[in-house]
Amino acid sequence: MVKKIIIVVLSLFCISIFSSYQFEVVSNYSTLDIKEDSSVIIHYTITFRNYGDPIDIVDIGLPDSNYDLKKASASIGGKILNDIRKSTYLPVGVEVHLNENQIPSGKEGTLQFSIVTYKRIYQDDNDPNYASVVFMTTYFGSEFTSGTTRLGCQFIFPKGVKPQEPRYHKTPFTEAFVDKEGRVVYRWIIESASPSQGYTFGASFPKKYVAEVVKVSYAEKMLKAFLAVVGSFFQMIFSNLPCFCFLFFIGAFVISAISGYRRKMQYLPAKVGMDGVEIRRGLTVPEVAALMEEPLSKVLSLILFGMLRKGYVKIISQKPWLKIEKISDKEPELSYEKELLKAISDDKTINQNEARDILVDLIKRVQEKMKGFSRKKTLLYYNEIMRKAWEEVGKENYEESFEWLVADKNFKDEATRRFPSGNFPVPIAYGPIFGHTSPTSTGDIRATGSIPTVSSNTILTSAHNFVSSVEGFSNNLANSLPALASKVTDVTNPVPQSSGGRGYSGGGCACACACAGCACACAGGGR
């Protein structure tokens, strides 16, 4: 099963070192509610038995910014807690203020917390038709806890998943059942768990039940595997300080590399489309690709696909560098097409600085267009358009739908599934990309479940060649414009800059994370 850990609230609760805290974690229950739209609602129910100073604030660390603070909720002892903010202690996280509902010494308190998270469902490593979720439970600093914990974790699978379809990973579930809503549930229970240890549970299920899954590149898998090895030797490293110092710098370099890789893929600020409820219609194909945060080389490829279809340019060569030529004096209607024509240099290559400016302007335009609209609902709307585009393959007006196929994140799987025996029809306007220069006007193309008509403006290729040619064109474009992604991201979604040191009234938070890449959270008060 997939080894990538979904660190949803992979957090370590800790207490201010300037106060005296001692407590037991009577029970720690977590639930992952996996939704059809690929969001995951994380819910915690944690009971503390406090022996030390009162706890009036709980900070909960989050792995990244893919969460919706407006959809966070909390309560303690049945009393609603409305004061939930972005954490001022943690780089990424939230803080829940207990206010008058703090947990005093000698008393128990049960905190319930929920938050909606995104990009937490991954492609399964072993089965291309399955999605995978892995979760590590919250744990607490050993210097503050005593006794054992009744630990529970349960996965609620999306609607439609059948009881026989999910697969647990390494740890067998304690029980499996169908709840009153007809949804399959896997539950794990450990009666005497350590409150200062995280426990990992995982399961896979058919990905057809969710809107999308996160696909991880081979390079990132290798980097994360390296970090896992470093984390497993964390205790040994601390026992040998010189070795620790050496590996610390190596680990810092690797973490920086992963962070840089992710940032190149996250060129839209996380807040885009988080404040609305309506669908944003009227976006162009490249704008939708940008909203999906597809690789920037693919976004630029889709701009070129549109210009090929409209007859503005033609491809001169793809290797070693992509070269294109302007073939029409007609002025394009779309601003990014106008600017791309101007970006064609005398040697027929695309000027990298101008390409950067074009993509920056497009991304900023998408941000503006999405103000007041829901990103999630908008993506579901355009996913449906892409699905319908596959039904148009080979028909008379197919040329207008072709770019939606290319924009589809699952175009590779869809092409091979629908056309397993080859004979994929491609509009002649894109012929040079697929190694064709002349159309064919006869023949029926049999796809799985349908027989689309081939028009006189359509050429034939194999599904494999369709996929490899599209990917090859995008890769050639990326090779022609090295470092383009990082240059764009530095402008559209820059790394937050430190505002310098600051003081805290009553002390700070000391977290000791015993795992690579884990996010700390602090439970305490005195600030």
C-alpha cells in the first residue's frame, strides 16, 4: 500500500515550559470523514484529566495551508467554542481559545475539534484504480503525560463504497461495519496506548468514488523515503551530537528541496476561491488548468493548443527546443494569446521572461475572477465539462472540445480506457504534435461504450501516441523554458517572509517532534 502519510493533524501537543503542567489523556479518538468531493473532515474527541495548571488555549498544528478555517469548529463539555484563529505560535495551524471553559487542575475536560482539509487523498502505489489514505494519530509530550490512553481511529469511506471494496494497509481493523447512512466504516481500537506515541492506520478504496486524488512524482517519493529513514534514527542521532549536526544540515537541505518542489506546483495562494459559494463560469481552458494548479508548462501548452486551433501559429520543431512561427496577421481576442505572439523571438523560440509575465498575468487574472466564488464547486463544474468532452470525441465539433481532454488530470487513463485498441481521433489542427500532416475522412472508431463518427478534419493515432505526444510536447516546452515554474511562483505565491522576533507574555511552547516533518501543536495557556 501507499507509504505516503497523510499528516492531517499530525501534531504533538505540548505545554508551556514556563508553567507546571501534568495530565493524563484518558481517551483519544479521531475520525476521518472522506467526502466524494475529495475533501476530508478530521474530527478529534480527546479527554484530558488535568493535574497541573489550567489549560485555556489549544494550538493544533496542520501540515500545510490546505484547510478551511471558516469550516473549523470546536466544543468542550458540550459548550461551543467560537474563538478559533490562525495560530500565532505555529507556522501553520490554528488555536482554539477555551476562555471561561478552561480545564482546571483536578478536573477532566473533553475537547472536540473538526476541520475541513483538502489534498489529503493520494493515488495508491499498487493499484491505479485505487486511492489511499494514511493517518497518524495525535500524540503528546511524554514529559507532561502519565498513564495509558484508550485510542481509537476510524475511517468513514465515501458514499457508494461497497463493504468488500476497501483494503486496510499494515494494521488490520478492529471492526468494520456499515453506518446508518449506508457508509462503510473501518475502526481501530487500542485499549492501552501510549499517550506520547503516534499510531498509523491506512486504507485504500476505489478512486472512482472521489473527485480527484493527489499524484506524487517518483522524485518526491524518494525524498520522502529518505526523510522516513532519517526520522527512524532520530533518537540515535540525538545520542551522538556531532552526527546529529551533520545529518541536520542534510535533512534541512532535503526538506528545503521538497518544499521548493511543492511550491513550484502551488502557484496559487491557498485562499483563492475559499470565500465564495457560487460557481465561476466562463473560464477559458488555460485558466481552468491554472485553477487546478496543473504544471505551468501544461498551462502554456494549452495556450499554444488554442492558438494552433485558431491558426495563429504553427510548429516548426519540438526538439531540442520548441520552435513556433506566427502564420496569421489576425489579432487574437485573448490577451495572453496576444502577448505570446509578441514573445516569439527571431529564432522562433519563446522568450522565457515574457512567458513568465504571461503566466503571472494569467494567474492573477484567475485570482481576480475567483473572488466571491467557490474554488471547489467551480472545479467540480469544469470536471463535468471535461467528462462531457470525452463524449464528443470524433464528432463534427470535436475540435472545440479537444483542449478540455488535454486539461483533464486523468486524460491518460481516460484515453487508454476508452480507446484500448488504438485509433484515437485527433483534430487535424494539432497534427504536427502527433506526427501527422494529413487528415483521414473514412472509418469508424470504436471506443468503449460508444462509436464516435470521424470527421473529415480528423486524423487517427493510437491512444498511447496521443498521451505520449501531449506529455512530450509539454516536456519539450518545459525544457525550452528552464526554471519557469519557480520564477512564476516567486511572484504569484511567494514564500512568506519572517517579520522578526517577538515576545510572548507568560512564555512560549517547547515541542519535541520525534518524526520527520511532523507539525507540532501546543496545549497550554499563560499567554
